[in-house]
Amino acid sequence: MAKKQFKIGEYAIGGIISVDITGKVIQVKALDYFSKEVVSSGTGISTDEGSRRKLDEYLNDLTSYYHAEKILEWIESKITLN
């Protein structure tokens, strides 16, 4: 189990991207910077076909390419994606 918040600010929807990895399940949430309320969320399973591509697309919808890549690097350091 791994959990991390990326406080990105104006370059992300809401300002904070929260990633929670439990087993093979990856949950990504966009949180409001001040209230910490969920603005958007998505869940994926690391063993699903194309999970890296789907996660990359979702993260790029939430934030810039640079930040999406940094978040993906952190996720891949914790779990293997297909």
C-alpha cells in the first residue's frame, strides 16, 4: 500500500493530485487545494490491458504533461503497469 499527494497548484485541476495504491488497484483523485474536497477521481487496475496508457491519459486530463510523467514515474516505482 502506497499513498502520496502531489501539490501542483495552478497546473492541476483542483491543485492537488492524490494517488492511493492498494494491491493492484490504483486510485487517482483531484482534490481542491483549500477544501481538500474531491473534484474528480478515477480507479484502475494495474494488470488490465493498457493500464499505463489509460492512466497517462487520465493524468494528462488532470494536469500538465510534465506533472503527469512525474506522477507516473512514482506509480511505476511502486507497482508494475501493463
